[in-house]
Amino acid sequence: MPLRNLEGKAAGSLDFARDDGAWMMESLDQIKSRIEAAVPGAKIEIVANGSPSQQDSLLIDNEHAVATARFLRVDPALRLDFCSNVTGVDWLDRVVKKTIKVKTVVEGVEKEVDQTTEEEIPGYLEAVYHLYSMTHKHGPVIIRMRTADRAECARLPSLTPVWRSAEFQEREIYDLYGIHFDGHPDLRRILMWDEFEDHPMRKDYVQPDDFEWEPTPHDDVLARAKHHYPPRPQMDGAEGIVEPLKR
Amino acid sequence: MDATVQTIEAMERPPVTMASRLEGELLEVSMGPQHPSTHGVFRMNVALEGEIVRKLKPVFGYLHRNHEQIGEHTSYLGSMPYTDRLDYFCSMSNNWAYALSVEKLAGIEVPERAEYLRVILAELTRLQNHASLLGFLLSDMGAWGTPLMYAFREREKILDLFESLAGSRMMCDYMRFGGCRLDASDEWLARAKQIVDRFPEFLDEFEELILGNEIVIGRTQNVGKLSAELAISAGITGPMLRASGVNYDVRKVDAYGFYPRFKFRIPLGNHGDTYDRLMMRALEMRESVGILKQAFAQIQPGPIVNPKVKVRAFRPPAGEAYGRIEAPKGELGFYLISDGGPNPYRYRVRPPSFINLTVLEDLCLGHTVADVMVILGSVDIVMGEVDR
């Protein structure tokens, strides 16, 4: 291919962008109902966010996740072509206490009584995708998927076939959280080494008892050193000719 | 609907093998992690046919210290100095991205002067990052030392400014939630203005020396072309995206900080090759100079930190927030989940240079080994951020 000539050096050879304002985006409710119309059987739930950021998200079901993602990317009004951030979250088993005011009749008088119910929510892993549109310059639409449990090979469908930018980020989730993405073209560990076995970003991860050799261990390090390196055995009987000092 | 999607995807995806080792009649070479032009400890497994790259697998993690987990075990403010170490060229931008996310999470307003200081410091950071990137890129192409030292001379002036303001050249730890840590004196602003006013002289000289250079043009034009479709799908951001002709700059799109108050243009490339990526940096520096001049003219005295923000026992309400800025390398975002406690429940960094490496294999296929170094240099990576 011929090289471009030098005439318009510096600024001349490139264009400058026009300022085209951002499009207004539909509300999450509208997006939800449109997904449900376009993807038959899709179950979408809006996850409210209590923070002042007001970034609510859509919880999509795993079975229809790829079809939903395709719709979000291709739909002309949304065109969420840019998947910016993909990340995992680990939620442990938790107990949610709810207090409801119940009207009961106590000794013939109607009273409002606080009734506390405890609900056990089993833990799960979550993958969160932040989607923007480069075409319409709007966003974010946040979608999340949840695994059934926190098992070793919890599974989720991969969205890499829809957005290539998820490729490395889903590998990172697989590496650090242990979510297995079905349909990912190249699912390997990315930050930890291949032989590493655990998933360090899980909330119940325990660091291995690694010990680096130290020439002069003392205090806590000495205690750990003794644990890791048992004293050298007597080889030929020549050791131990000096009796230890009696204190 | 589905038919069009499939054709797009078939076009985008390079042949990928499941195995981490490369196979076949090719010569497998491990480039890095100690290779001088891998900008740190980055490794690529390259399969070569003669000198031509047929496959390329990046290998990460040599600098991995699980920054995100450390962030979950530290208070919100405790992570601020640690964000400096992500992209250690651009600590001010990292501070800003993190502060912006926490401000979204907790609903904090920032006083006017602090916003101006943030813009000034972020644009100074962009100047020194782009200048040194061009120097490094020339170094990778064999212009050993001289262009890099020209760029570092300018960078050093800006780092001196950072030092006199924040106390540290590179690890500035300058921003706070709801403002900045220290106020800039009038003398500091005058000195900064002087340096910025002189900056175009350096740009003229540098562009004269490198951008019209025959060898630079021969080495970079039509090398490592990135199409706009692939760039969007792969989540490429920053100058690399705009070199492919996609008009997307978070400063314009999100209009965060006081950027809507400044007039500036977004340069766009026509070809998406390495030369356009190089030009993009030169042109963005000129726009940054323009923003800085307007900011120096507009900045007024005033408070620099929101007094309502608690320094101790800072606990944002339960919820989540994703905040992002246009860092010199691309879109830098922080995703935070709060459970109402003093530490974030989830602390996630969206590292631009890590995600920009997604297309490294696509860019390098069919080019020579020597071109790989140039293409990698034009991606602009810092391993502190890639490996986290």
C-alpha cells in the first residue's frame, strides 16, 4: 500500500469530531418490557440501587442471557455496542432481617406490633456488565447475571461472542472468582499462574501458608520458620558435644 | 437481525486456539517479560513463520498483587494513595477517577476551585503522559534515547509542578473525596501557566523532528490497522479508539468535572494505523494546552474541599456506583459496592490499557516481529495498571 504523502503534516491529515449531543435513553422499565417482548421467555428483574448514584441494574436470566445481550447490542434505539466494564462480585450466604408492622388484637385492643422475619439468602456469584452506546452516546445500562450457588465450577453463559471486550475480563473473573463461562473461546487463567488452584477474590478465600526462607528468623517469623523447617537431624553424632546452657 | 450480527462477529474474530501453547510448524518465541520494549514485565508468546507473526498470545500477571482485594480490606480513603500505583505515569488521573466514583457513591458535591484544579492537573498529566509515550515509541523504533530525553525534559517540568504542589513527583495522592488535599498558590499557578505557554514550542519542535520523519512514516503507516467496528466491539478507548475514527471521548460524553465549560476539539484518525495513533497523541496535547489556558484564565479563589465530607468514619450508604473519566490511556473506571461499612464491599478498577490489549493479536498478525514492538508501543500500556 502506498504511504501517505507528507503534505498535510501535523493537524491537516486528521479530522476533528463534531459535537453531537447524547441521545436520551429510555427508562429501565421501558427497556425491560422491550426485552421481554423481543426475547420470548426472558425473565428480567430490576435491581434497585440505594446509593445516590441512582444506577439501577437489570438482572437477566442465564438461559436467555446471550439473546438478551444481542438484543441490547443490535436494537436501533439502544445500540449498546460498547461493553465497558465486566466484573464479578461474590455474595456470601446472608440472613436478611425484615421488620414489618402487623396489626394484631391484644387483649381486645388493636395494636401495631413489630414482627421480625428472618430470611436466609444463599450465597451466589454475580457477573456485572456496564454497557454504553458509542453510536448514541448514552449509558450506562447495567446488566447482571447470577450463578445458582457458590460451587467450585459455578457456570454462567459467556457474553464474549456479543462483545469482544468481555474476553479478557471474563477470563479475569474465571481466574479470581471461579465462574466458568460457557461459550468463551479461550477460558484460561489470566492474572494468576496456570497451576494456581484457588480463586483469590472470593470472600472466603484463605491465603496459603507460604513461607519464605529467612537467614535470621526471630519472634513470629521464628515460630513460623520452626513450623516449616524442622531442625536438622543429627548426621554423624558429632553435633551436640556442647551441652546447652542451663538457665 | 441475527444474520447481520453473525457476519459482524465472523469478521471480528481471529482464529483462536484453546491451548495456551502454540502449535504447528512455526517457531515459538517468548518475548518478554524482561524485554526492554515491553514497557515493564509483559510477555507475549509469538508464533513466527520466518519473521512474520502468525499467532500471538499475551501473558499477564507478573506484577499482579491483587490491588482489588487490598482495596476491599482498606478504608475508602486508604485506597487513594494506592491508586497512584496503578498507572504510575498518571497518578492525578487515577486519583480523580477514584474520587469521582466515591463521590457518585456517596453523593458528594465538589467546590468550584477544586474542579478547576482537577482539570488542570489531569490535563497536565495528559501532556506528560503523551509526551513520554511518543518518546518511548521512538525509542522502540530505534531512535535510541534522544527523542525520549526531549520528551522527559518536558515531563520533568510538569513533575516538578506536581512535586511542589503535592509533595511527590509521581505518587501524588492529591485528590480527596469532595475536593483536593492542598490549595495551589498564585505563584504555582503562574509557574504552571508559564510552562503550559511554552509547551507548544516543544510540540512544534517534536512534531518537526518525528512526525514528518521518513523512517517513522515507513515504520508506522499501514502498520497495525484497527477497524472502527472491531475497536468498538473490543471496548478500546482513549486515543487508540479515536485513531480508528470513532468519536467517543468521556470528557464530552459524560461531561464530568468542568469540561463543558471549556472549548476543545476531539481529534479523529482516518486510518486507524500506528501513525494515526501517534498523531492522535500529538494533537491531543495541543487541545490539552488549550484547555489549560482556559482553566488558568477562569480559576477563582475559593474553598478546595467540601467541608461536609467526613474524613474519619467515612461510610457511604449501601449501594453501588460506577464512575469513569477519560484518562490519558483511555476510559479509567472504578466500580464500587458499599454495604454501609467503612470498607468497600467490592472495589473494581476498569483498567484501560489492559482492555486495549484485547486486540493486540489482531493488530500484529501478518506483521514482522519488529512491528510488534511498534504496535505495542502505540497501544500505550503500563503494567502497574494491566496486572493490578
